[in-house]
Amino acid sequence: MEKDRTVICKIISNMLDNPDKSGIYPTSTCYTSLELYIEQVRIEALGWALADACIFLDQGRDPRTENVPGILKRALEDLSK
């Protein structure tokens, strides 16, 4: 997803643009930023999945009968914004 690539490039660029006075890149800060981003994306995806299932239930449909490719397609479309 383009949104993920953009965030990852910003995190990596920030690390490469800010070496310490010895010229060492702050990799631990970079790793922490990447881990926090991944955690944020996971939380967003779980929230989206719950909301998607609730929409199905509100419509009187059973989310367990929905095909996975359809769910993934909607998730990718919605979460890439």
C-alpha cells in the first residue's frame, strides 16, 4: 500500500538524515518508530474488521458467510485512504 510505503520511507529517511556526532545512525529509534507504526496499523485493521462484521449484522447478514477475498478487497480499499 502506498500509504505504508510513504510512512516507512519517512521513518527510514529520518534515521538516515540524523546520524549522531560519531556518524552512527539511530537504528533503535527507527526500529521503535516502525514497531509503533505496525502496532497502529494492526489496531486500525482490527477496528475495521469489527466494524465490517457489525455492518453485516446490522443488515441482518451473517459475517461468517462472507467470502474472504471480498473482505480483503474492502479492507484494502478502506484502509488505504
